[in-house]
Amino acid sequence: MSEESLPDDTGPHHDDALPEYAERVLDVAERIPPAHVMTYGDVAEWLEEGGPRQVGRVMALYGGAVPWWRVVRADGVLLPGHELRALDHYRAEGTPLKEASRAAEGHLPRIDMKRARWDGGERADGHT
């Protein structure tokens, strides 16, 4: 990890304050309806700011309080290190999955992106 990507510990601290961009990313994550997902790139495009890496960084640092499992990689691979927790959420919500082949590492399914991807067009206020 480069020094540029590390959080800035030199400035004034506001324990409850999130960077404005982080608040916007987390707001989008909260709007994604159950059983649907958006990619990191989708979120950045919806916000018209940043890119997949910036969204991923926000989710890694601050995403624990929102439905983080609904913001995913574009290839549908489950988040490394969090696969089983995410899979529990996907199954509980009925998120479309593609079962893994026996050759797939870990035999874990992927998200069926064609069926699960949400374009953000319909507002899902109140659904988390």
C-alpha cells in the first residue's frame, strides 16, 4: 500500500465526521435494494465522481455500518476474506448466484451480475 493511500493522521480529528465523498458512497450502498448489487465502478459512475478504487477504499475503511456485501467486484467474485459472511447475506436476501464449478477455487459461487446488478434507476429509499 502506498503512503498516498493511507489515511491522513496529521490533520485535526473529528471522531464522528466522515469525508464528504465517503458519506456519498455509503449513502449509495444503503440505497441498493436487497438481492441486488452495484459494482465499485457503478457507484463511482452514479456519483459522477471518483473511480472503482476510491469507492473500494471508502468501503474498506467505512463500509462496515452499511450493507457492504451489495457493493462488489465487476466479475461477481465474492470479496476475499469475507466470502462466507457475504454469501450468508446473499442467500438470505435471495441474490442471484452462479454456482461454482468444481474447478473453481474454494468452490464458492459468484454473483450472477446480469440478474443481480442494480442500475440505481429506481430509488430504494428505506430499503437496507
